[in-house]
Amino acid sequence: MKLSKIIEKCSLEKVVFCLDGEIKNGYTGDLMSDVIANANSNSIWITIQAHKNSIAVALIKDISAILFTNNVPISPEVIKKAKEENISILKTPENSFNVSGKIYSLLEGKTEQS
Amino acid sequence: MTILHSKEKLTLASELIYEIKVKDAMTRDVIYFSQDSTFREIQSSLKKHRISGAPILDEKKNIIGMVSIDNVITALDEGYVNEKVKDYMSRDIITIPQNYSLVSAIKKFEKYKFGRLPVTKNTRTDKIAGILTMGDILNCLLVSIQTIAEKVEKKEDQNTLLSDKMIGQDKKKRLQFEVKKADFDNAGQVASMIRNYLQKLNIEKQILRRVAIVCYEAEMNISIHSLGGHITVEVEETKIEIIATDYGPGIPDIEEAMRPGYTTASEQIRALGFGAGMGLPNIKRCADYLELESSMETGTILKAIIHVEGLGG
């Protein structure tokens, strides 16, 4: 599913929008090593860890979009780094559980149809 | 394949006959006779030098005629073998100036069916410069082709040497990065840099990711747990070696540290999403070989190797 469609369906706020890539998977987690170990590429990553290191992790795992939940504050450095590395940053006031559920059903619904 | 090969050679040869001058192919040391030589003398000289014809020159070395073994045979046959050549030689001579290209000589050979062509110094004189046979032309072509082939071979050798050297330089390159203590903001940057560098080397994505994960986790470990250190990445033909060294304080129990979930990280660090106790297990999972050495005096050295098949392919 296109990233733009997920953004629209889940009413996410675009902080940095780089590329409307195809999102095939999702991963929810706040532990860097856990994400590094288990996230798939072409994923949207749902987390509350809004710091520069998250961009590095996304880059290593070929994650093209990060969704920060709970309205966590995002520093200008993180935004700058995300732009540099071509990684989209999204934001939502919802918590990780709720938004993960929404995105999950979007992605799963999509696969069932096709 | 064979046909193709000989065609290529022919193309080369036909180019060469335009480039090579008669003077480059001709024999300069000319065997000749005066018009007062007898057929008998000519016959023994031709036999001695194993040639089938020669020019007749005057005192000033001007070409005045040609004599061949055929003429000698006729003389023998008709009984004038002891007579002088001047009365029987062909005066209707075809010459070629030495500055003409071989292609004109070949045309003359084809047209007149002569075995040899006397070569003149230039178009305005009959003064002899040399003698040219088809054998001379073939010989010259073969030598030229061989020279070209040798040059190509030499060049190829040089190219191979050069590219080997370049690859050697490139692939043997060691990258070293400083990792500072508790620098979480910039942590992950070393892994990014290494990843970018390896991407330029056209390393397979899967391998790239594994190297990046090893580097990232090693970098985080140094940053979180040590007083600082450095990461070295060495890319070789068959493997990528990552060495992470820190200045201490060392890991008290390596076996315990390798256990997933085991962590000594502070609450503050864990709040940032680090210190999940998964760093070393992650490294172990990604590396084909892992060696961990730790001393409470000097610090920790982590060595990880990832095998690469056909680097740059």
C-alpha cells in the first residue's frame, strides 16, 4: 500500500514526506536492537523514540517511513537528518497500539483483496 | 570462430598494406648482374643465392632489365647459355618507387605476374633502392601483426596489473571511526558511513545490512558501556572484517553478556530505546564469525567477520 494512502486513512500528520513508496510491512517497537533484529525492509516503523538514532536504525533496515506516536516532540535535528537520509517522518496523537492496529488492518485488508 | 578470426586478421592486413611503404618491406641487399654477364654466370649465381630472378643494372646502378630463372632455362634450351644477357633480357621493366605503399606493389604483382619488383629511389629515376617479392610483403605483414599483437598483449597485461592494483587498494582499504562515550545523538552515524562506503563497492544488499547491523550494535555498545573507542572495517576480497575496540572498563562476564535480554544499561539509556540486552546477540546473528575478548584492565575487542561471495559482482 502506498504511504500516502496510509497517511490519509489513519489521519497521520506529515512531518517529513520524502517518497510515496510502497509499504509492505510494519513494525512497532521502541527498542533499537529489537527493531534492528526484527523489522522488515519497506516497513513503516511505529515508535515513540523520536531521536536522531532512530533515523540511523531506519536507514540500516531500509525502513522508509517512521511514525512517532503519542505526539512525542520531534527535534529539528531529527527532521533535518530525516530529510538528509530521505526517510519520511509522520506523527499521531494516538498510541502505538491503536495506530498499529489500524495500519495492520489496512495492510492485511489489502493483501486479502489482491 | 576460426573463420571469424582469420577474417579479422585479413582486415588488419588490408589496413596494413596501405600503411606500410615498399621501402619497409623490400630487401635492400640486392643481388644484381651487369648486362655483360652470361646466362651461365647468372645461373650459378641464382642457384648460389637461391633466388629465381635478379635485376640487370648499369654502372650507375640504374635498372636496365630483369632476368629470371625462366630466361636461363630458355637459354639452356636454345643453346645460348654462354652468351651475354644484354641481348636477351627483358627491357620492358616494371619498377616501383620505394615510397609507394604495399598495396600498389601487390596490384602490380597481380597485374604482371612477376616474382619480383625492382624498387627505385623515387618516381623520377631508375636508380635501384632494393627488390621486393611477395615473400617480402608477407614477411613484413607478419612482423607488423606480431608487433601489434605484442603491443596489445602488453597493454592488456598492464591494464590487468593496473586494475588489480586498484582493486587491491580499494578492497584492502581500512576504515577507522572514532566512537565517543555516551554520544547517543551521533551514534549510528558510523554505521551509516560504513554502509554508504560499502554501497559504493557494490556489495550485495543482504551483506550490506548485516555489516551495518554489526557496526551499529558495536557502535552503540561502545557508546553506552565504554569510555569510548573505535571501529575499524576492513574490506577484503572474500570477507569484511569489523573490529570494535574500546578503552574499557571491560565486560566482567562475556557469556552472560551474550545472553539475549541481559543488560547493564541505566534506566536513562533504556528509556532512549537502547540497552535492550540484544546488541551482542544481534551481532552474533549477523556475523559469520565472532570473537570477543575483554579485559578489565584494557577494555574490549570485538572482532566480527562476514563472508562475501564475489565482491563487486
